[in-house]
Amino acid sequence: MAKIKTRDLIIDIALLLFNERGERLVNSVDLAHEMNISPGNLYYHFKGKEEIVEELYARFHSNLIVVIDSFSTDKELNAKHLLTYLEIIADLFVEYRFITQDMVGLGANYPSIKPQLVKSMRRLHKKVFSLVSQLPKQASLQQIDNAPSLLTDNILNTLLYNNAYDSIINSGVSLAESTTDENNVIQDRLRLQLLLFFD
């Protein structure tokens, strides 16, 4: 079995701690302590926390772009196909929830990633809007101006803020005490938004 490189291990532990505690509450010394290495060893691989956040964002960004581009709009679309696609995005957003929970704060604290962050969210919005617009037209939605755009906004808000909302509601509740499965909650919320389009 191949040994995990220290640099990769730092990234893995950082992602875990950032997701668990929030990026702002974890510093380089915390990471080194969690890994049982000296801060000097950590600084050998990364000049500081900013480089670690930038590396994690680069991974998130490249994975998101692959997911955005992976769904072809050539075939006939139905609500089940769209829901499956959104669930894949949701899984990625949960995996990197420290990024998706506070994109505004992250962009402000790390200006080097803000342009890519804005670009990727616009690209995701454009793709989801394109897919939502292909769903069969429902009579009840014809009465709402810009229904596809509004539904796209609601879907993206669910993807982005689901974790933030749940972390506030479940504040003080340990993962062991929690009775909800994070992925199932997101999937159910997305399914509810697409309910009109299911046969």
C-alpha cells in the first residue's frame, strides 16, 4: 500500500477541519497539531493557511466544472434526470461545504479565488437555468413571470445554503444525536422543488 504524501494529508485534514469547524476557526497551528507534526513541517509544504484554502478551492472548482459540463442538454430532459444531476452537485457541495456555506466571506478573505468563484457560480446558474427551461411546461407556472429563472435561483439557494441553515438549526447537536442524513435532506428539498414536473 502506497504511503500518503504529507502534502496530500495536510489537504485532507484541512478539508475535514474546515468543514467541521469552519475555515475561519482553524489556523495552521491547529492543522499541524491535528496531524501531530510541527508547524515548521506544515510550512515546508504550504507557506500558510491561504495556500491550503487556495489548493482546496482549486480542487473544488475543477470538480465543479467537470460536473457542470458532464450533463448533455442534447437528450430529452425530465425531472428525474435533472434531480440526479442536482444530487451530484449537492454531493460535491457537501464534500466542500466550508466553501459553499460562505462563498461571500471566502471571496472577501481570499481575493485570489473570488474571480473563479464568481465565474463558476455564473456558469452553474447558466447550466441549471438551461436545464430547468427544458422541463415540460406546466400550466400553473405559466402565470409566473420568469418561472425558470426563479426556480433556478431557488435550486441554487437550496444547494448553497442548505448546510448553513441546518448548522444553525442543529447548533449544539452532535452528529451522533442528529437524526437527519445531510444528503437525504438536500435531495428531498430539491425533489420538492421539482415535484410539479414529475409524472
